[in-house]
Amino acid sequence: MKYCTKCGAELYDEAVVCPKCGCPTADYKAQSSKTNGMCLAIKIFMIIGCVVSGLSFLIPLAWTIPMTVTVIRRLENHEPIGLAFKICTILFCSVIAGILLLCMDTNTYDE
Ligand SMILES: [Zn+2]
């Protein structure tokens, strides 16, 4: 059992926010820094995907650039990214970035 650093309420060990005052716990910070690292990896792989597909086919840039911009914007605003969009990312932009998007549950952003 652990306790909220702000209000002293008892917390479940896996709690990321205090149920009483909503104050984030240490685990929450650890979890969000993990998510931030993943976001960064996704952005990098999407940009690499753009460059690679752009160099090899030229035409795909017409959709890889808008897709990359959309993904980066949604990650930064913590907006959910739909499953269809993630699959399109795998197919048309970057396989690695798409898989990372699928692994990261972007629909459970709560803040
Ligand atoms: Zn609290």
C-alpha cells in the first residue's frame, strides 16, 4: 500500500492518479515518460518512412507527408488515433511507426 503525496489518501499499488484528489503519483510520471519516448520513436520512424518512400517512389509523398503531420499533431495534442488510421500508417507510410502506434494504446489518454 502506498499513500498520496498530496492528500495522504491510501492508494492501490498500481494507481497512477490519486482517486481522492486526482494528483498524479510517481508511477504516473514514469508511465507518461515511457509514452513520450514511444511518441518520439513513432515520429522518427514516420519521418524516416516518408523520406524512404519519397526517395524510392516520389508519388507516396502526397499522402505520407499529410499522414505524418496528422499523426505528430494528434500525438502532441493527445488525441486518439483510430485503428484504420494506424493500419494505413503500416501499409502506406512506415511499418515500424504503425506497429508502435498499435502497441501504444492511444485511446486511453486520460489527461
Ligand atoms: Zn490525493
